[in-house]
Amino acid sequence: MAWAASSIALKALNHTYSTVLLSRAKMMKDYTSTMSLNLYVKLQIQISIEALTMTVLDPRCVPFIAISVVISSVRSQDFVTRARSNFWQDELLWAAAWLYKAIKSSTYLSYVQNNIHNSESPYAGGRFAEFGWDTKHAGIYVLVSKAILTLSYESVYYCVLQLVFAKVIEPSSFVVNADKFICSVLPESPSRHPKLLSKTGGSNMQHSTTLSFLLLVYARYLTRSNRVIQCGNVVANHPQLVQIAKRQVMDYILGDNQLDMSYMVRYGKKFPQKIHHRGSSLPSIDKHPQRIKCHEGGSYFCSTTPSPNVLVGAVVGGPDMQDKNEDSRAHFPHSEPTTYINAPPVGLLAYFKQHASSF
């Protein structure tokens, strides 16, 4: 996915490099599609070995028992269903959707259409309103919906879509599920937290930032296709979705919350001081030129003093279920600034900066 998306972004700046990225994206997609079952078998064998090591008396028997257990399970259709749907299926669909966006090949759109049911199986744990490092469902629906919503009937790509889906484009199941995602995060939704879009207990900002990004993206699709979303008696439109995203990133994350604390390091008067980040918590080489060995970093990790190196702009995991946050490195679900938390706000903040006069 990253290669396909990067190829789009760099196409006008460096066409040669963009072409290489796109080629690698197609190679990786083809490889993972054919090798995923073998990879799953290897993973299951490793898991079985680790589990059996703790239970079997003679360690020499462990590998043989593990392989036997896994081979026996492979024979069942249940295992094959799990293997094809778990772990990577949504990732493959996500990659295929981006490849379609990059080169408009019906092959990749057909792949999404023909395999989306695997991702939605009971084993996959799929949710139309989830989007994060391990679940791409909402993103898939929103991205594929763009191909459906923003193309005119005169467009050659519309004809491609008609052939792929073999039915009238509107309404598509992808658009329906994308609309369901939007309805689930509206303020009126009974499943939504009054402040944050989603709360699971740890690293809540990953949901707030990623879902806000999708809201903003889908809002633009609605404008281009002249649509609104009907959520029961409530109508969701472009301005409403933009405002919800703004309240998440520009307001809550940057300080308009129960703790009056910004979850972005160095922004505002009150922000996280002890984040779960090695480079930030360890002393700089000019302050400590001697080598710090692996286990010698424990004292810095457990220290209650602010991190010596301020990681300016980093967004941490955020509050717990009660909107509380303990500024502690040990509580990594709340103090860790992961890439999947920090990437979405870049696009969101860029949008709000560009449209500052509208707010």
C-alpha cells in the first residue's frame, strides 16, 4: 500500500522513481497473495512450538508434535477459512484498492470485490467502522467508494466499474458500508463516546486520528458526488463531517479535554513530559558520550523526571476510558507516540491550515 500511495504522490515530481515504486507494489501484492497460506502455516508451527515447549517434558519431541498438530488442522476447511481471512486479508484488500487507484486496472478492483467477503467473515473480526494498524476495513470501504462516487457516467472508468461489479454501481455494498461507518461515529450515535470517536482502553488516539482522517476524506467525496448520508432521522453532510474531525484533532487532542492537556508534545502549556520513546528518554550523546548497553537503559525508563530530549510534535496514545492520563513511560498505551497515531494528523492539520478562514 505504501509503495502504491507513494507512487501517486511522486508521479509528477519523479516519474522514474514513481514507476519503480508502483512496480514493487505490484510484485509485493502478487507475492503475498500466493504465499499467505504458507506463511500462516509457518506462523502456526512457531506458535505451537512455543506453547509445547512449556508443556512437553522432552524438548526433542516438540518440533515433531507441533508440525503434526498444524498439519492435522490444515486438512480442515475451518483452518483454510481462518488462514485466508485472518491477519493479512484486509491488508491485501487495502493494497489492491490503492493499486487500483494508482493504475486503474480492473484486476485489482476485481480482487477487492471477489475477496471482501473473506475479510468480513466471523473469523476475521471485521468491523466496517474500524481503521488502524491491524484493521483496514473502514479505509477499504472509503477508498473503493471514491471510485464509485466521484466518477461521472461518461468516464471510461465508470464502464470498467460496471464490468467489475456486474451491476448498477449505486448503491454499492462498499458505499453502504462507508455510510454505515460515518453514521457510527456521528455525535448522535449511541455507540460513540461524547468526546473521542472511539475508546478501547489503550492508544485511543490511533482511533481518533485515523477515523477523523477518513471522515475528512469521505466528506470531500460527498461534495464531489453531491451526496449526503441519511443516518436514520439525521442527515450527515460535508460541513458536519469536517467539524467532527476538527473537534477531534484541533480541539480535543490539542487541549480541549477534561485534563486541559495537549496530547501533542511541546504544544500548549501542559503536554506529556515522560513519553514512551527511547530516543527521547535517553540522554544525548553530547551529555553521555559513553555507550549505554541494552539493560543499562532501565534507570532512564523508570525515571520520573521529564525526558531530556523533547520530541516536538509527537502525539501520544492518549487518555484511558475515563479520560484520565498518567504521564508515565511505563504506561505505554497512553504515552507511546506510534507512527500510526502520528501519521493521520499530518493530513488533517494540513487541511485545516489551508482552510483556516473557514473555521
